[in-house]
Amino acid sequence: MAPRTLSRSGSEPLWRQLQRELLIRLDAGEFTEQFPGELALAEEYGVSRHTVRQALRQLRADGVVVAERGRQPRVAPPAEIAQPLGALYSLFTSVEAAGLAQHSIVRTFDVRADALVAERLDLEASTPLVYLERLRLAGDEPLAMDRVWLPADVAKPLLQADFTHTSLYGELARRTGIRLDHGREEVHAVIPTAAERTQLACAHDVAAFAINRLSHSQGRPMEWRHTLVRGDRYALTAEFSAAGYRLVSQS
């Protein structure tokens, strides 16, 4: 079979042309069974393996292709759980909306003091806080490590709840009458540590979302949360149009 043609007369690098060609073929539904290896692509397009590696490097960075050392590249599976930006979300709800069974392994659930978190909640450093640490699973595979702090003066009734399969926000509303109504969230892309990769059961080349959230109820800071979510199983979404960019709200 004659090699597919890439332009060698223009200014666009061969690796970028190859990257675009592969994206077109992926969008057309090719490679569903198997993604070609470096040597096969080099022969098919008549380019060096170095050129192929450059194209695949960018596809990996964009999360389109997964390529691990010593293994043939493969098409990255779509994220299983999508979460709209701008929503005061419940991970419990998002997982079940994706059709996946979810449960949690509760690592720690107690009352403690944490001066740094207390400051974020506008409290004195020694103020007792309810602390809940869970490993969240979706479809029996780890999805996220979740750590939450709430003021103990209002959140102590939560200590009677079983958080292996229930929503924190649902229990908070049911047991205390408190509903979180607004907040601020920061999302960072991070590389998990070796210990975090072990807990999340993710490959060495999988990044994660680190999400920090400060939530309020009727003007009072009520929740500080840090969540580390596997980037290969989770996506953040937003909507835009000619009229502008609009964050999606959760009903």
C-alpha cells in the first residue's frame, strides 16, 4: 500500500500534519479496535519514527491517546463522569447520573482541629471541625479521594450517618437543615504522587484534577473540601454560544 501523503513543501511540520490526520481519522471512527503502533504509522505515512513520536506526544498531552512505556498506543476512553462547571455539585449524584454504581470507603470520620482550615472557614484556630475522608469509587474502580471539613457546632449530627453510600449534601440537609447555596472552587491539573496513584489505581501517565472548594450557606462559610479526581474518568464541561460563555448550572 502506498504511503499516505503529507506535504513536504509547506511550512507546517510533518508531525503536526500527522497529528491532524490522525485526529481526522479518529473523528471518523477509525482505530476503534486497535490504534496503530509507531512503526506502522511511520510506514503508512512515509515518515520517521521520531516524527510519529512527536505527533503522539501531543495527542497524549491532549488526552486523546494513551501510550505507556513498552505498550502499543491506544485510543483514550471517554471520561465516564461529566460535571458542569459552575454547579455546586454532588459527586454522588454525578456518578449515579452516569449510570455507574457508586460507594465510598470511609478512611477517617471524626472531630478535630485544623488551624489552616479553620482560617478558611473564618473560625478560631482551635474550633472543632467534623472531618470526613473517603475514597470514592464508581463502578467498583477508584475515582476520587475526597476530604471535607465542616464546623462541628452544626455538623455533629453527620457523625451518625453511614457515608459508604450516601450524599454528604443530602445528609447535611436531612440531619441539620443546612443547604449550601453558593461557593468558590479552584481546579488545578496535577500529577498524583506515587501514594495517590496507588490509592486511585491509575497509571503513571494519568493526571488528576485537584479541586478546592469553599462553600457557604446563607452567607456563612460552611465547607472546605479538597478532592483529587482521576483525569481519565472525569471531565468538566461548560456551554458557550455566539452570545457568550455560560457556565452550566445543575438542577
